Amino acid sequence: MEKRTYGGKTAGIREQLLRQIELGNFPRGSVLPSERELTEQLNASYMTVRKAIGTLVAEKYLERIPRVGTFVSHTIPGHKVQRQLGIVVPAWTAPENSDFVMYASETAEHEGWLPKMVSIRHWEDRALLDAWTNFDALVCFAPQPITQMPSELLKKLQKNEKPVVFIGIPAHYFGLDAVCGSMEVEFRIILDKLAEAGHTRIALVEQCSLMNDQQSVDVPTFHSVWKQRITETIGAAAVDPLSILVETPRFELPHRTIYEKLKSIGTHPPFTAIITRVPFLSGVMAAFSDLGLRVPEDVSVVAIGDRQELEFYRPEPTYLKVSLRDHAIRAFELIRARLANPELPAQYAMVSPEFIEGKTMKKLKEK
């Protein structure tokens, strides 16, 4: 049977609906508002809206299910409608997460995909499942440790019915695709640089919850690599005084906890250098400033991570850059591989670090 087409108002309504599909406002698999609702929203007659929807059904953009509703087809080919990438971040997103959203959006557009940001509060947030259902692939910052992910959700994601790539955590140990750095490689670079500068009493600031996943699957953490090196260098007894572990309430930033912990150590710290993550850097620097300790004259500070605004920090930080842009690029490599072969085992892409010489690390004078 020859497909019927419509002109005039029907064609105009069809174009409006198709545009909303192309923009991702009606993603693949999502339900359209009822025809009555669309009649009001589009300021058109019921029959005009119905004919326009009928045209899109005939063209395979939409699917009608009697007594259920009209849905955007899951099978619209990529050359007709852009694939959509869901960029999932915690609802209380940090600056570096926002940086990643920017890089992932940049990469998505370069790849011809449509990026969509989704904020979630925890693993059971319905927005996560909606994103998994509606989008063609996801890149995800974990809102909680993977060990707290409900088993039903973990099993669903492990089936690889569509690409889901976790960013910044070794999720491949849990059967999930992941892009992250190597904790052993990264920390050994920092420790070697500090050792070359004469430092042996090197403290570590770490948030306890960031170690939960790695400890549960027995893989190295920043703390375990650091602890081994400190033990080898100056003995096991030195580990506790140099280990600055903090826990932060879920809906608070870690800066205050870190600040208060460092302030409690006082003006004669048992270390000459301290390692911290980029998100914790401002809390560390504020504590030393308020204690009257000079960086790097009294204590050297080395950070690890990435953040666009770091070049504007003063003094310019010495840090090991684990590029967020590279995370986004590598994530798309995994997405393409997963789309080409859904049966692949869990994939892992490592982001290579770069040591940035700033002004917060000083070589110790030889005695």
C-alpha cells in the first residue's frame, strides 16, 4: 500500500514532533504526551495532530500500542535521528564532574551523538533507569560505591544490552566497562618525585568511602600503595601518624572535615610533604594557611586529579594530571567497541597521567 502523506498544518505538526525527537526531548523508547495534550501544546486540531502522528508511525519514528500509548521507536536508525549519550553525574556534582560533562559533550558532538546530562542521588534513583532505558549509551560517575549498588541493577548492567561506561573507578572488577587511571602507576610517580626531592615523611589525605570498592575486590588503593611505600621507607610505625583518613557526611563537601583534621595536627606536623586529591586541595591549603605554615617552604603539597581551573590556583599547584578529556575520549572508544560486539568481556581503558611541575613542591635541603 502506498504511504499517505499530508501537507499544510499536518506537515507542520509532523515537523515539530520530529524536531523534538531529534533534539532528544522525546528519546527513543519514551512515551509521547496524549493526542489531547499535544492538541493543546501545539495549538492544533485533534485531527491534525492525529494525522501527523500517523505519518510518523508510518515512517517508523513512532509506535502505537493500543490502550497504552504512542512511543518513540527504539529502532530509529542513527542516520535518521542522532544517537543519544546519557552523562550521569551525582546530583551534588563537583567542579571536576562538570568539567567531565563538558568534555563528554564535546566528544559526543564530535562523534555525532546528542549529549544529555542526568543527575542522580543514589543507585535506586529512578532517573538512572530512565536514562538507561531512553538513551543509546551511558557514561556514569558513581553516586555511591559500587558495592552499594542493588544486585538487580548490577545484573542488568552486566548484561551489556547497551553500553554503560563508568568513569574514574575500576568498575571492570565488577564486570562493568570502565575508564580510569591506574592507582599504582599514579601514586608511584608521585612518591618517586617526592623521594627525588628528598621527602620520606609523606602524609596522605584520603576519604574513607573512596576506598570501599577497591578494598572489597582486593585491588590497590591510593592508601595501600602509599602505606606499602612508607612502610618500606621509614617503617610501619610511621604509617598511622602520616595517614589522614576522613569521612564526610553524604550531603557535605569534604573540605571542612579535612581542614579541621589538619588544623588539629598543629604547627609542627610529622610530615614534610602531603598528597591529596584535587577536590580536597582547597581544604588542605586553607588549613596550612591558617596554621601559619608556608607552602612549599614548610610543607610540600602534591595533588592528583584534574580540574580546568587549576591553572588559576595560587600558588600554582604541583599535581599529577589524570586528564578528564582523555576519560571522555576513551569512554567513546569503549562505547564503539561495545556497540560492535555486545559479547565482549568487561572492558577497561587506562588514562595515562602527566606530572605537572607547579610551585607547591620544594626540594629538601641536604643535612
